[in-house]
Amino acid sequence: MIGKNNLVITPQFGPRVRLRALFLDVDLEPTGPIEFEPCEGCDMPCRQACPQKAFRSGSYSRALCDIEMGKAEANEVIVENWKDDGSPDRVRKYCRACELACPVAR
């Protein structure tokens, strides 16, 4: 489900998931919906943790979140690992304050 922190939240991993694609040429049986409301009754530490206050209006502001993410791009670090094509690898430490503050599945 999409939580009030605007992240995908699962019962097993909370918001600490990454979505990727998997293409299959098989029919899969749907599992159906699950009873899972992780934000119900929560005091929203995720919203309070945001350094840009992207949730201050009661909803999510992508523009404010992008300000913090832009800092990561400006401060990327070149690491010693080199890619196969000979170019340096770069590391960005993106803001994960809302993700790390979420108490689901800790």
C-alpha cells in the first residue's frame, strides 16, 4: 500500500523496499487483497523527520522533497570502484529520513 509518507509500505519490510520489474510469460494466480493499514493510529514520525517539511500542508510536496534530493546530486562522491567502461562510479547519499523514521517492520 502507499503510506501517508508517500512510500510503498509492505508488512514484511515496511517502507524499506525498492521496486524493480520482472517480466514473465506465465499465468499467475492473484493472491487478493490483504488487511494492512500501517498508518492508521500512527503519530507519523516519517512526516516529522523530513528536513524540508515536505508534509507540512498535510499532503506530500514533491517540490520540497526534490530540494533535499538535489543536495545529494550536488554532493555526489566518486568512489574507487571503476565501471567496466573505465568511468568512475559515483555514489549519492539520498535523503531517506521519512523511510528510516517509519516504525513499520523494524
